Amino acid sequence: MKKQLLITLLALTTLLSCDTGDSLTDIFLSHPWKLSLFNDGGIRTPGNPAYVLQFYDDVFSVSTRSDATITGNWQADAKRRTFNCTKVRVNGSIAGDTIAQKIEKILKEAQYYEGDANYLQIQVQKNRYMQFHNK
């Protein structure tokens, strides 16, 4: 009986000590992300894999089809899955690039993220986001 109780307590301790949050390193820092789609209130439009998002420690960079880049700072909370960007700026011009303009706007308004090592959604709301894949 004592042995069974000890095993149960050990299993319970192991379960309680597990981190229930995401691995921010696996999701954000392990590889670049290629834009695959936008969802704007249920209206889905394809993205373009030429737009690549890369995260570094606390900064990000988005390369666009033109010579422009979108950069800034980011932070995420793995347990609450919150995400936000600050100091978002465009280096170069995205005046004629509607995709880059959408990316910039969503990064400025982002509140949440969803994903894993294979896909990433940066969300303003559940039905307004941009989605990336790592392949």
C-alpha cells in the first residue's frame, strides 16, 4: 500500500512540475517563418513565402519583396500565449506593397500568438491574423 501511494505521489509531483506553457525558443527562435495566409474577419487570402519573418532574442525582422524591411521589438508570454511588438518601423518604402502594409499593421496591433515549431499565427483577434510556416 505504501509503495502504491509513493508511486502515485511521484506521478502527481511529476505532472504538477511540468511546464504547461509553450517553448518560446522552439516557436519563435528556431527558424525563419514564411508568410502563408491572412485571415481578416473570416476572409482568407493567401500570403507569399517571399515575406520572411525572423525572430532574434527580443527583436524581429521581416524581409519583403522589395528592399524594405520591417523591424521592431517583440515579447511573448508562453502560458497566456500573448504576443506584442513595440517600436515597429519600416526601413525603406512599402508604399506599393499591400502585403507588407498588412504585415506592419498586424504587428503593430498584435495581442496573441498560436502555433508550434511548424506554424505560427500572430493574432490581433481570433479571426484576424497572419499565419506563417517554417517550410
